[in-house]
Amino acid sequence: MVLNEVLRKYPLTIFLDRRCEGTYSFEETGLTIDKNVCVLIPIVGLHYDPEYYPDPEKFNPERFSPENKKNILPYTYLPFGDGPRTCIGQRFALLVSKVALVYCLKDFAFDVSETTKVPLELDNSVSFIMNKGNLHLNVTRL
Ligand code: HEM
């Protein structure tokens, strides 16, 4: 739940790109996308849309609890993309992250320090999500 919420707020890739394989018209809006047109899918826009994630700035892992996650609409949560080109490392990445977290939290406590930037400041000069400067934390051995 915590990792899912981290990847909602900070999804690494801010958009996905696809090239339209054939001219396609949406019945609901009449909008037509011509063949070969490139489409950008705004991951961050979807992840911060209050229609899909109420109070989107709030870090709330409960959004991904077993009871709540079934209400998440398909294609509104895309940290690993979706469809035939979805991330092949998704399961591996989640497994490694969970193991790393367990090892860290088993022996150390992490806390903010006077120099920690709250809220986290993001670096706008890169096309993926990354914090600006260093990330300062107080680490105590348990
Ligand atoms: C938290 C970690 C990771 C995130 C957030 C992530 C995210 C993504 C995203 C958004 C895509 C594009 C998917 C799409 O276009 O629908 C992608 C593709 C891909 N990822 Fe990851 N990824 C992660 C870790 C990994 C790891 C650990 C591996 C390899 C061991 C990996 C291998 C790949 C490959 C090969 C593709 C291209 C798949 C294709 O085009 O068919 N990723 N990833």
C-alpha cells in the first residue's frame, strides 16, 4: 500500500507515449486521432486528478487497501504503464523495494532533520520525477 501510494505521488515517468496504429474516433466526443499521430498519456495528471484520487496531495496509502483498491478505475494508475508494453520489471522492482525497506527498517529509524525539505522539492529540469538536491534524513540505529 505504501509503495503504491509513493508511486502514485512520485511515478518516476511523468507521461507515456504511444503512436496511433490506425485512425480512431471516440464515440463519446467525436474526437479523431489520425494514424501515426503520437499521443502523450499524462501519468502525473491522472494520479493527481481529484476525480480519481480525492485530496490528491495527501499521502494516503489506504487508497490501495484491499477494500479501496478495487474502486480504482482502470488506466488511472500507471506508474509502470499498461498494455503490451507495460514495464517488464514491475514485479521485480516491487519485490526488491519491499526487501530493501524491510532490511532498512529492521535496523534503522528514519526521521526528518532540520535540513529536510518538507514538502519534497522536485527538480523541474529533468523529464522524470526526481528530488531537487540532496535528501537529508536523520538515521538512527535501533
Ligand atoms: C520502480 C521501478 C520501475 C518503474 C516505476 C518503471 C516504470 C516503467 C514504465 C512507466 C515503463 C513504460 C511502460 C509503458 O510504456 O506502458 C517501463 C518500461 C520498461 N521497464 Fe520499467 N520500471 C521500473 C523498474 C524496472 C526494472 C527493475 C526493470 C528491469 C529489470 C525494468 C524494465 C523495463 C523494460 C525493459 C521496459 C520496456 C518494456 C517494453 O517497451 O516492452 N523496469 N518501466
